[in-house]
Amino acid sequence: MTTTSTTSGRPKARAAEENGARRRGRGSSALASERREHLIRLAADLFAEKGYQATTVRDIAKEAGILSGSLYHHFTSKESIVDEILSGFFDEVMSAYRAVIEEGRDPRETIAELVRIAFGTLEPHRAAITVMQNDWNYLKDRLDYLTKAEDEVEKMWVDTIRAGQEQGLFRDDIDPKLTYRMIRDTIWVAVRWYRPGGRLDAAGLSEHYLKVLFDGINTH
């Protein structure tokens, strides 16, 4: 009986140990993921403040209160960090853009929704947008998806503007590509002066922008 009892108890004990190990593993994994996200946010803020090229791995580690070598437990290089920052931004904004295009709204409504999406990224992706503006020419040659994403986004906007011209919704004497680039640049540059908690939130800012975009500043 003793032998049987001991033998039957071993699988139970082993199962308990394994369950405990799995729980500890899940906890460690969650902690590592949280730590990684924290480091990404710190790096993003530093890249935005100092510029990607001027920021070193040592700067990031110092800001995080760790040794430089410890950073390599989470990332293979400084470039892999900025890659995560920018890919996260582009994945989100392009997914939202594609969803709007697929809805097949009329061109004016589509442009309005694209504008709202773009302004909606200013707060959660402030650092990524700032890095993109400051270091685009340097990074686009190292992260090949940036140029592909830029071309796809431009095509979405330009095709929509052209469709609006064909339907008589937009003036036919404006250049679609130039118009898109002016819209794009005026939205993204707002990241330099827009501050959350001000008189207008991102939604209010986008609605004001749409008034100026569609109706101008002249009285009618």
C-alpha cells in the first residue's frame, strides 16, 4: 500500500510542479513583454527628442536604468527598436485606411474619414510620427517597407481625390498628387505643436481641419 501510495503520488506531484512551472513561465513571459514595451516607449521618446541617429544604445539603457548589454536581451540592435516603433504605427494606420477604402463611401466622406484617422494618431503615435518626419530619408533606405507603405497610402488618397473629381465633388483644376501631399504634410506637422489636453482634442482638431479643407476660409 505504501509503495502504491508513493507511486501514485509521484505523477500528482510532478503535475503540480509542471503546472507551477508553467504559471511561473507565463508570469515571466508577461513581465518580459511588459519590460520590452517599456523600453520601446523610452526609446521612441528619445528618438523623437534627440533624433534616431544621435541616440545611442547607451542613451536608451541609461534612460531605462540598465546596462547597455542588458538591452540586447530584448533587441538585436538599435535599428530593430525603431523598426518596431514604425511598423506598429504603419500597421495601425494602414489597416484603418484600408478598412475605410473598402467601405466604398463617396469620395468626400472617404477623405474626411482618412483625415480623422490621421489626426487620431497624433497622440498615441506622437513619437513615431516625429521620428518619421525627422529621420525619414535615413530610415527609408534601411527599412524597405517604409517606401512601400508610403506609396500605398499615397495611392489610396490620390485615387480617392481623382474619383471625387470624376464625380464632380472636387474641383477638376487641382492636381490630385500635389493636393494629397499638402494634406499629408499639414496633418503630420501638427504633431510638433498639438498637445493633448488643450482647447481641442484630436477629434475636434480634425473637424476644424475638414471645415478649412472643404469650405475654405472665404465666406460663401
